[in-house]
Amino acid sequence: MKVTPTPIQDCYLITPDVYQDERGYFCETFHKEKFEALTGIATDFVQDNQSRSKKGVVRGLHFQTAPHQQAKLVRVISGQVLDVVVDLRKNSPSFGQHYAVILDEDNKQQLYIPRGCAHGFATLSDYSVFAYKCDAFYNRESDSGIRFDDATFGIDWRLPKDQIIVSEKDQNLPLFDPTNF
């Protein structure tokens, strides 16, 4: 496993060791002791989620407010996505910044997203199957987000604007207001 820091504090790109032969491949998608040794982050994941999206779907930018914030370990099982993290931690040196990376079934990379960050992704392939671990349970009252197209961040979702598909809930998310964090 290789762990690479991103420009977002405590956010890591994780590349698993992949063993391939004529039968296919094998990779370890999570190993608690290795993860903690390489990142210095102790975590206990308590919930796994999975979604399937068609091309053009943008989900996010989502987060949970305190005291139910979640750290996530995200990956793509099938297809390709542009994965985006926005740092909403007021005391972080990367506050208000975003990081974007392609995750797909071929590179098998994962992204660790620390608590206090918003997260979203766009499906770039015909469809994607996206999976993620959370270190806290989903809490409806703490569910929050920021609009995916907020000009503050200037995120290039790598999709034509007329082909972006966003849920009504995500279309109605507020714009970023740094005084709220």
C-alpha cells in the first residue's frame, strides 16, 4: 500500500498493492494496522455505503455537521469518477481549498477524507459503482452540504454543463459561506 498526502491537510490518496495474473487480480482494500502506521490516523469505520450512478451524475458536496462528522475512505468498484474534497475546517491551513482526483476501476486508488471536509463526485464513465467507509453513522439532522457548482471553488467537474445530472436536494444546497464554519 502506498499513501500519498494531498494538498488538503490529513487527506490521503491510497494506492493498494494489486496482484494480477491470468485469473484476474487481488488487492487488499483496507488494513487497519497498515493504514494507521502509514497515515498516523487511528480510525474505526462503522458503516459501508455503495451507490451506482450513470454518466453525468454529480453527487455532493456533502458533509455532516458536528457532533456527527464523518471521515470517509472512498473508492470506485466499477467505472470512473472525478472525486472532490473541500476542506471546511476553519483552523486548517487548507481551509476553503479543494482537491480533485480521478478514481476508477483500473487504478483502484482510494481517497481518505478527514472529518470536517465536504465530499462529492461526478461519474465520468457510462456508469460507476462507488463504495465508501464512514467512521460515524449517518445522522439525518446533521446532513448538510454546499452546492457543487459554487464559484468560490471553481471545480471543473469534467462534464459539459448541459450533461450534469444533480438531485433536487443537491441543487438546493447553499453556497459556501466561510463564516458558517
